[in-house]
Amino acid sequence: MRLEKSYQPNKYETSIYSLWEKSGAFLPKSTGNDYSIVMPPPNANANLHMGHALTIAIEDIAVRYHRSKGDRVVFVPGADHAGFETQVVYERKLANEGKSRFDYSREDLYKNIYEFVASNRDIFTSQIRALGASVDWSRFVFSLDEPVVKNAYATFSKMWHDGLIYRGERLVNYCTYHGTAFADIEVLHKEEKGHLWSISYPLVNENGALVVATTRPETLFGDTAVAVNPHDPRYQSFIGKTLKLPLTDREIPVIADDYVDTNYGTGVVKITPAHDSNDFEVGLRHNLQRFSVIDFDGKMTSDRVPKKFRGLTVSQAREAILNELSDQGFIVADEKITHNVGRCYKCDNPIEHLLMDQWFVNVRPLADNAIKAIEEGKIKFYPTIKSKQLKRYYEQIKDWNISRQIVWGIPIPAFQNENAPYDWIYDERVSQETIVVGNMTYRRDPDVFDTWFSSSSWPYMALGYPEGKDFTDFYPLSLMETGVDLLQQWVSRMIMLGLYVTNEVPFKTVYFHGMVTDGEGRKMSKSIGNVLNPMDILNEYGSDAVRIGMISGNTAGKNQPFVISKVVGGRNFCNKLWNIARFTAEQHKTDQENAKLLLNNIADHWIVWRYENILNKYCQLMDAYRFSEAYEIAYHFIWDDLADWYIEASKLQPNVPLLEALLRASLVIAHPFAPFVTETIWQNTSTDSSPLLSGHEFIRLGPADVKRGLDFEKIKEIVVSVRSLKKATGAKKVKLYYHDEPLIAEYGHIIKTLAKLEDVEYLDPGQGITVANNLNCWLDVDQKLIADYLLHLESKISEAKGRIDQLKDRLGNKNYIERAPKDLVEQSRTQAIEAESELEALLQEKVRFDNP
RNA sequence: GGGCGCUUAGCUCAGCUGGCUAGAGCACCUCGUUUACACCGAGGGGGUCGGGGGUUCGAAUCCCUCAGCGCCCACCA
């Protein structure tokens, strides 16, 4: 069939993808080495962003490469319910309709969100298709599917029975706007300007006072002690005495604790165990009571708070209390400082530390196992530095709060005895609000699991653990590919849960890609307004171009600005492939359909020799997860070697069977990077019995005669030199003369065509300008052009001199001769000799023209 | 306060365990109506690899140091 002049991606991509899908090209084969990747499940409700495009590009490149290696590949897609994220989106939608989550019962809200997500499902699946991800859709997993939920329960139950789960009243990071707690790593810390107030707390029954320093005067009503450092000479006499808490009648003790830094503030700290986590620890050590004075809606409550302040928000209360303290003369100083404030990563409201009963996982033993696995080298990290970072994280990891006060998630299968609050039982009947066990009524915990609790089981879950055949065949995963930002949040937990549940690491290799930033290196974020939609770029340049743009120049772990010029480069490459195919198709002759593949001339040997070389290099780079470099290798073979040299040379006498074989071989190596265009070409040109490129193995074309290949390198050298000389002298119509050069005698016609010469003729050694060192051939040029040529010669001469000086220096260095590897020294000697003879030739040439 | 990373051509970046004249894409200059391709072809310009010091026969690559930028962790109230 006839191909159009240029490749139009959007004309083919959709139908190519459905062809792949219909033909079962993405199902694992029955033979070969196992290779498995599970796609990090995107949020089921959101559009894909540039980070997804990068993830999918890398994973799909790896997967398609392994199919071509003959491996038995499975690539499992999925989606995450993304609990909090999705509920936030849904609440925003409700807000637009003038409603809020409080207008619905938990059950109705859950149902509504479920439908909302289901109705959006096509959006992201079609985007994954558009990006060309060769996933097996029949294996699709959603994180609220029954098996996933069951699995989360099994893990929770196992932990429960192993004593790794506990429920306790702890300080949690709480967003009063969103009404839920967060894990420590989910809190965003920002450096902000604030005040450090010094407040005087008078002694009871004697004169004097201690001056505490605080940034949060409004928590004063929750104070249950004041602490000083036990070794602080200033305050020795105060330890054990009693202070009167300002604005109240309450009396609190002065305690001594090493936690207090004598150099910060006044060296005196008010202790508020219910609203500060350090204070919470101090409180535990000193058996202090905990008084909550801020409620879950962010307002001052509790009867500890004087009536006039009750019901105020935290910031209102701060102002009112400061005024009152000031009026009564308690404020001693007001210092402006910068300090870190924890904020909600969604709404930017300050995160409050509030006392709550929550489910925690004791992660210490899990982290220790993970450290062991890392030390034993069971997981390869790209980049390697990440394994150190992860180890450090495990070493200081704290218990994991897995309760979330939202409805969109997996209900926690725990029930509380209505009459005995500390009696909790494990039970999976979460669809019931209450259950009766042993004559006692138990009420379900209204909370759901942290999304990361279920998604951290993704590697084995997606493979149908525990009984699934995929689990037996493909676990541990060959590769987990994800963003550097998820090292702690996800990867650390996958490793811990994988080891805990399956006794094996969940993946053998983990590859972290960096963040995709904008042209100025900033994160893409809605608030800056620099977010790009991969689908827009895809529609303009094609899916293949987007992939190439994403991966070229990209290395593991490094952030990378998205620049459109790389996408343009990718599009151009696709078009180059297309036109190679066009040319090849035009050469095709039906009467020679079954012609044998033979290597006829030196160009044939050269290109096959080149191909076999680059194929090896390409595989090495791919195996080392150096995708960008592998792409470059393929790119230059196809563009430079095949298109610019081989095809140009073969226009004289096309070797059609070889051309066609080279095209097919090129399609296979380009396919991981540019699946759509390569498949489109394959579909339109292949006479192969297996019509689908996807899954086609690498094509071997060798062996070639290396000597003849090298002969062609000489031809190339002559051609390049002639072109350069022609350009330097401005000569248009020139002939090449040669004497006693069999190679030129035989392949003069190739040189003539490639260098656009008038002719190539045999002649006795004569005039004309020398084309190549060590070869008896000359370019016949007009006398008028000689001046230009001499200038050209001068620059060549000084270049050669520079090189000789450099080599002489090196060879004149005794230490170099003695200590450098012998072959390197030998190489330098050869180079020096070559350079000398080249210079000699150039000088002779100059003399020749200087004295005609 | 700790830890880590980056600084290479105009732009965005490669350059693995130190070894030919430091590479790519895009941009730039000159030439080209060669029927595969102007999303092209040919030729070319452009970098003392952030500064300084050290190790080495040899450093963009290893070490130290300074400067600038960035990230992560850390709840000094």
C-alpha cells in the first residue's frame, strides 16, 4: 500500500491500540523468562498528569523491550480509590452544588462517591490507552475490589494477632477543615514568620515568677506543667514548686526534663500534653494529665477554657487571650521569629495536634526486616542512593497511624463494646453498624484505612495473592517503577508489607523517576498554573513523540523540566522511520517477493555489521535501565547509518530483501520507544506471517564481513572529505581522480553519487587537491578556488599541529610510558605517527600550491 | 539543625567502574527544487565541563574547599 508523505499519528493510534487489544498482544506468552510489572495505580478519578506519562513511558518501554527479548511478560494495570484525595474532589463538587458532606449519611456519601468514580473511570483508562501502555486489561485491579479489601483485612488481622496493631490515645495530625487525621509524612511543613511570646507564670504563695516562651498562647488552658532543664542553674530553685496558671485558678507544677533546651527562648517551657507532641512525651514521663482545649472543629472548647473564650477559633482565641494577658501584665516580651508550621497539603490550614483514639501499626519490627532485606541486597535501586535514604528512613520511622476519619475508603474491621470502651474485637462484618457477640453489642469503628495501607500491598495483591497463578508465576515483581516522591510514602511500606505478608521482597528492582517540572524547574502545580496536560501534547504531536520527549535525556531519580523541543525531536524521528518505510515500500517489486537475503556489496556488509554492534549495545543499556542512552543508540543507527548512508548508497542498486529486513529490524528496536508508528508501518508493509510487531523478537541479520564493512568506512571518509572540500572551496562541478586504488576503482560510482561528483576517473598522479590522507586520490578544482583551499589547509595544519603537540607531551612523559596501560601507550604512538604523516602530507600539499 | 543532589554548548540535558580531538536533541550560520522525508539533505560555528586547591602518568569523572541553586528529613516550645 502507498504511504502518505508524512506520518499522521492521530489517524492511526486509536485503531492500532484496539488491534493490539483485540489480538491479545499484551497477554503473557506461555514460554520465556518471567518479567512482571504492576503499574502504580493512578487515582481512579483523576486525569493523568505528566508524571503518569513518564511512568507509563518507562514501564511500557521496559515491558515491550522484554517482549522482544522473548520474555514472558505481564504488565498489570489498576486504579486506586485514593481515599482522601478523591473525597476532597467530591466535596469540592458538592460545594459547587451548594452542599456539603454533612448533608448525607456515611452510607449515602460512600455510594455517591462510588458512582462518581465509576462514571469517571473511562477518562483515565482511555488516557492510559492513548499513551500506548501495553497492559493486560483483563487483569485490571481496582483498590476497592473485593479481593483487595479481603486482603487488607487479612493483613490487618494478621497484624492484630501478631500484636502489631494497637489502639491508643495519641496526638494525631488533624486538619480541622477536612475533618481527618494524617500520617506524619503527609503533613507539609512550611517555614513561617511568627511570634515567640514570653509569658510570666507567677509562683504560688511566694514572690517571683517563671517566664515561659511559647508560640501558642491559646493552648495555655491545656497546660499541666511548666518544664525547665534539670541542669539549668537559673531555675534550680524553681523545680518542684507550684505556679499559678494565668487567667485561671489552676495550679501547675514546675518539672525538670532534659527535653528543654536552655538556649532557646527563656529556657522555660509550658507543657501542653494534649496539643504538642513533645509535650505529650514529657507528659508520659511525668505522669501529667492531658486536657484537650481545642476541638475537632478547630474551636476552643472544654470547661477548662474560661467561658469568654469558648467557641472562638484558634486564631481568634490567640488574639483575645494575648489581649487579656497583656491587660493583666503577664506578657513580658514579644519576639518575632521564623518557625516551622505544619499545614494541610490540600487546604493549607494549620494542622492541629489533637488527642484521638486511633489504630496504629507498630512498624519497628517490619522496618527492621526491611533494613535486613536491603542490606542483603535483595532489591536493586535505581538510582542506588535511594537505598541509603530508605534505610535512614527505616531507622527513625515512627508508628503508623492507619485510621482516617473519612468515608471513602476501606472500613476498618474493628468493633467496640458499647459498654466497655476498651474492649475491641476484630470482625469483618463491616456492612453492619452493630454486631452482637457473646450477648454483647459491639459498634463498628466509623473510620477507614489510610489508602496507603491497602495500596502498599499492591505488588502481591495485583497478582492475585495468595492463590492466584500470577502470584506463583510472577512474584516478586521484576520491576517497580515510581516517582522519587513516593520513597517513604509507598515504596517503604510496600517493602515492609511484602516481607511481612509474603516473606519475600515485593520486587527485585525499583526504579525511581524524578519529578517532571516546568521549564523553570518548578513543580507543576495548579496554584502556579504551570500544569501541562499530556493529552494536549499527545494530540498535537502523537503518543510516540510524547514518550520520546519524556524519556530522552532522562535519568533515574533526577528531576527533569518538560521541554517541547524533545517532543519535536521525537515526532521528527517517527517521521524519519515513516519515510524509510516509504522508500523501502517503493523499492518493493512483486516479482522479487521471494528473493533471498544476500549481502552483496560493502555497504550491505557495513550496515549489517553496524546493526549487530548496536543491537548488543542497545540491549546492554536497556538491561541497565538506561533508556535514554538506548534510545540514542537506536536513533543514530536508524537516522544516520540506515537513512543517511545505507539508503543513499543503495539507491544505485537497491538490495530490496536486505532493505526490507533492515526496516523490520529497525522497527523492532524502535518499537519500545515509538510503538504506534512502528506498528502502523509493520501493519502496512509486513508480509511476515505474524502480523503484529508487538511481541516480535529481535531480528538477527549477521554475520557480516567486517573487513568489507571497514572498506565502506573508508568510502565514507572519502565522501565526507570531498563534501567538506567542496564546501570549503565553493567548488560546484568537480571530478575525483585516483591512481592505483582498487577500492575506489570498484566503488567509484558510490562515491560519485554520495559526494555528488561530476565523475571519478583513473589518472596518473597529478594535480588537484588531496582528498584523504594515505589515499591516492585528488579533487580536480579550478585554479580560482585554490586560495580558498589554502585557507582551509592552514586551519587543518594548525589543528594537526595542536594534536601532535598534545601527543608529544604525553609520550614525552616517562611516567605515562611506564604507568599507563600498554595498549593505551601503543595507541598514542600510533596516533602520533598518523598525525605526523597527516601533517607532512598537508605541508607538502601546501608547498605544492604555494609553488605551482 | 542534619542529610542528599545539582552547576557541562544559546536552551534542556547525556557522559557507567578516571584514558582517543567532551556528546545529543532543539536553536544558530552557509549551501541545496538529488521523486523516502523541508517533521529533509550536506557542510559548519559554539564549551579552558561553577571558582580554587589536591590525588594521579592522566580528572568533566576521585578527594577537599568556596559560591550559587534545589530537594528531603527533623513537631526548639
